[in-house]
Amino acid sequence: MQIVHITDLDLPGLSDYARLTDVALRRVAEPAGGLYIAESSKVIVRALAAGHRPRSVLVQEQWLPDVLPLLETWPDVPVYVGEAAVLERLTGYNLHRGALAAMHRPPLAAAADLIRDARRIVILEDIVDHTNVGAIFRSVAGLGADAVLITPRCADPLYRRSVRVSMGTVLQVPWTRLPEWADAAPLLHQAGFHLAALALSDNAVSLETFAADPPERLALILGAEGDGLSPQAISAADTVVTIPMLHGVDSLNVASASAVALYALRVPTPGFGRID
């Protein structure tokens, strides 16, 4: 195991952690495809379980015994170790979760391949809030949808905050990017999906009515806070679905709405909801 105790913040291997933004990490020329940061031992475990390849690990001294067993199959990966104050100077913030890992970004699958055997998928259109993206992925993982597809302008699920809010489930749930609607809608329809847009509309059906007899293969389309879904998304949808509200409230936060809709439209699974 390559354990490197930090005595010099200018070590070349530390550049991945030196106040680089997530956008900068995604655009680094080497390695091809860029990097993302996995924060905390739990998230690193999920990243490794998903088959993602670590480039290096940065850890506080007291957390080293917890991290080393995770890297037994990666003996050539350097593990940089330092005191909390040193790591804060390097990264620009307090590593209260103890460990970071610079991970190689995996190549994205083709959308057609990802949804081939799926029955429930979620489409995120231009949701730019990373917290909402992470929370939706957590709902998808917990409530049993098969995949997430995101539009070209949607926030990056591997942004550090998205990963953290999702409790690492963005590393478990299959996801990829869709093309623009002119190409995405035919692709989804040819795969046999009924497109349901969660939106406010005069011709919308209630979620309760829609969930009483849901399509076999369903794509639930969710839009950004404020603007909601684009006209292109609404036009592509086969059905517009709304969650009935009380007391003059017209809608829920998009992450909350995703959980309500996914629960109502879940595919019955043996053992779902059982507490052991």
C-alpha cells in the first residue's frame, strides 16, 4: 500500500484536491473522461462496489485504519495522509467526513442499452440544483426505479453535493444522459415506454387515477423548480400527471414530488416495505 504522509502541499498527486471545482475535475485532460470526488468512507465503498476506479485517496490520520481495508484490491493507489488542519489548507474546507477519493469517471452507457430491460425510469429535465438531483437519486434507489436519464443541461449527478445528498446512491443507480427531446422521445417510445410528465396542466390526470392502472413500462419526467418542464417535454409526454394539493399549495419540491410519485407508481416487489 502506498501511504504518503503529507509534508509538502505541492506534491503533484495532491493537485486533484487543491481547491479544484467539480467542473474543473470533470474537464481535466488526464485521465480521459475526468474525475469526480467521493467523500466519506461510505461513499468510497459504494463507488468501489460500482466498479469505479480510484486514482488516489486523501485521509485524516485517525481515519486511516478505516480506509485501508477498502483498498486491498488497489495496492498501487496512493493514500495521502495528513492532519485535519493540513488537509483543510489543501482543500479549502474541513474534511469532517474523514476521507476523500479522486475517482475516475466511468464512461456513460448508451441510453438504449440502459433502459432495455427497465420497467420504471426517471427523466430529469434541466434540474440544476445538485441537492435536488441527489435527493431524487435516493428516492429512485429506495423506491425501486431501474434507471435515471438526464437531459444535456441537467446538473451532474457526480458533483460532490449530489453524491453526498444521495448517500452515495448515485453510484448504485444506473444513469446516463439523453439527447435533446427531438431524438430522446422517439428513442423512449421505440423502447415501449409511456412518458408521464409530472406537471401542472388543465388536462392533467391525478396521480391517484394514473396509478390505479399504470403502464407496464413507464418513464416519469421531472422538471426544474420554478420553470417546471419545458414545452418540448410536455409535448413529448403521453400523459400529464399532477399530485393533488390542498390549502392553495400548487406543487411540492421536485425531490419530494419524485418520492410521492415513485411510491404510487412502484412495481410490486416481494418484500417491498418489509422492516426486518
